[in-house]
Amino acid sequence: MRLIDRIIQNERTELLNTTRATSAVVLSSRIRLARNLADSVFPARANKSQRCAIVAKCGTAIESLKGIKNPVLLAIDELNDRDRQVLRERHLISKELCEEPEGAAVVMDQRQGCSVMINEEDHLRIQFLKSGFNLKALWKKVDAFDSQLEQSLNFAFSPEYGYLTACPTNLGTGLRASVMMHLPGLVLSGHMERVVRAVNHLGITVRGLFGEGSEASGHVFQISNQQTLGESEATIIERLAQVLKTVIDQEINARFCQLEQKSIQILDQIGRSYGLLQNAYHISSDEAMNRLSFLRLAVDFNMLPDKCRVLIDRLFIACQPAHIQAAAAAQLDADMRDCKRAEIIREELKQLPKLDMNFTAN
């Protein structure tokens, strides 16, 4: 079996441990650091031999660290388009790395909780991911990993501007902290736009499922800090955490209000999603995500057992286009993918228990 196929089939990943209480709103947390090597040109200005030398140097340094268990290095230009998209759908690499594969690589651990992109916009994009609301715990891991790596690699640093990065918006700490949030209550109540405007004024940005330029499919949003210069990492993370706690409270309140004011409409959407996902023979990724969102809401309302949350979150990933191609082990056009997606979802949900209509919201 190919290494990439083992990665795809690995269900014991950090992002799928979503049974804790905070997972009702927060699916996962991520902290990313941008780092560059001193006396080396940025990736966008480097030629192929320079980029390959950076991959070799950084790859060796990363693989020797204690902070990454059973590391795997994948050269991006040795992966086909489908496999690169699979890694992107798992949030292990970015769209930019997919599109500029020459002289680039990613190093990840076996649980896919740590991935380091080499020669994306910066020489290194170090990211740690974990299910639930775990920013402070993640920062301890990232900080320790970064400190270890800095012992073997000389990072570009300015006493005035902090860590130097290809894009000025990442200067300073080079830190981006973000959470993936499931916000159907705010969307359905029509309050999401107001929340976006409010957090933007606080230096927080809201994006779709796959980051900048992507749609919020399945009522899933990424919320992250914008400012990296002039504040410490701890301050950035604490400020973001406080904003996110407010968003969580507003989401829970919005769910209760929707249940109280539009209970028939909410129950109808949950019931339709339950029936459609178990019986559809043709479904697009967008419709699958939106229907799975209502099924996840049914778990939060105790209409389905909490153990179903892991299954639904796994299907959020498994229903993406590249994962469908990988499951089919064949090249499928859009129509065939929609059929295969419906087949996979039917199979996964065939043992789903009946909806408990005598529910109580969490």
C-alpha cells in the first residue's frame, strides 16, 4: 500500500477526536508559525536548486526532533494532483503548496497533528492541529517544537521587526492561531454577518472551511488572528480565545432561539437531512456538507448519540472531492463523484440509530 493511501485511511488522527463537550461548536484548533532561514532567499525568489537545498536542510532538521513522532516527508512534486488535494482537504498543506509543488515538501507525524510545509510562501510553515478548543495547549507544543528547531536552523530575525517573513502581515511573531467552528445557529438566525463585522474590528478574521477565498460549506468557519506584530504570542492567543468564547456563547444562544422560535423548520431540516443522507444516490459535496451539518446539530440536541459526532466529522472530510476519488481508486468526473459520494455516505450511515424526538439541547 502506498504511503499516501495509509495516510488517507488513518482514522486515528488528532482532528477526529471530537467527543469532548466543546466540540459541539469548536471542531478543531490550529496554531501556525511562519519561519525563514537567515541568508537564504525567500521561496518565491529561489531557483529550483536553492529550493531543493532548503527542503533537504529543513527536512533533516525536522525529522531529528523529538517533538514529531514517526515523521514522514513527502515531496510535493512526487504526488499527483489528487493526492495533493487529499492533503489539502485534511488541512495538512495549503492551496499555495498544491499549486507550486517544485522544490517543496511537507513533513507530518503519524497522527497528522503536526505538519510542516517547506517552501510554501515562507521556508517553513509549522502547524499543530488538535480537535476541540485547545489553543493554549497547542501553543506549548508549537513553542517547544520551534525552540528545538531553532537550535539547528538559523532563523531570519530582526530586533525591530521580529521574525522576518515573505508577507509583511506575518512579521513579528509569525503566529496565526485559528479554530474551526460549526456555527449553524448564527447562520440560520441571520446573525453571522454581524458577528463577522464585529470580530473584524477586533483584528480577527473569518474565512471558510479551507481558508482564504473558500466558502463556509456546512456552516463551518475558520476564525483566526490577523495581527502578528507588536504583541506577544501569549497575548495574541489570549485575545483570540476571549473573542472565541463570546462567539461560542452567541452560537449556543442562537441555537436555543432557533429551537424556540422556529422549531418546526429546524426539526424539518434535521429530519430531511437524516432521510436524504441515508437514501440519496447522487449528492454534491456542498449539499452533503450542509446536510451533515444538520445531522451534527442533531447530535448537539441529543437527538442522536454523542458517539455519532466522530462519524459525522469524519464524513465532513471523506465527502470532499479528492477523498472520493481516492476511495474509488479511479478518475471520476463530477457526476460519478456525486454518485460515489452518496454510496459512501449511505454505507457509513446505514447503522445510524433513529432520531430521538424527545430531545434536550446541550
